[in-house]
Amino acid sequence: MGFIHSMRIFEKYWGDKENVLTVRYEDLQQDPFSVLKSVLEFIGYQVKDEDVMRAISTYPPQGDMLKHLASYSQNDLEYVESELKDFMQRYDYHIPKKFD
């Protein structure tokens, strides 16, 4: 799968850079206030809590997590999991054993 090769290149490139903040979409979905505030502070903005809340209420995170998994076979998911095991552990990703 070309995806795995691309993911390795992406990870290597950004892993070698300084001052990089990794944000998981799952974290943004679960706690948009804290994630957005940490991103803004990381890039040097001094923000007020009410400004962050206004941004979230105006542009809330959208989309279902894992919605794309239904387009992959169970074999494909197991292959991705085995090939990217280190990456998935580092970012605490898990593929459900059965996805319908």
C-alpha cells in the first residue's frame, strides 16, 4: 500500500523538525477547547478563553471518527496495523477488530 510508504515519509520529515506540535483529530473531537488553545499558544498567540470558545462554537469540529474504516477490508486493516504498529502505538491509535 502506498499509504504506508507515504506515512513513513511524512513521519520522518516532521519527526526530524524542531518546534512541531502533533495534534490528533480524536483529541480535537473530544476536547476542542484545550486542543485549539494549545495550538494557538504553541504558535505564539495569547488568547482569552472566551475567544477560543467563540471559535469553537462558530466552527465546531465535524465528522465522525473512523468513518473511513468501512471502505477497507479487515485484511487491509490488519495489514496497516501490522506495518504501522510503532506509529500507532506512539499516537495511541487502535483499529477495531471488527468494523461493520
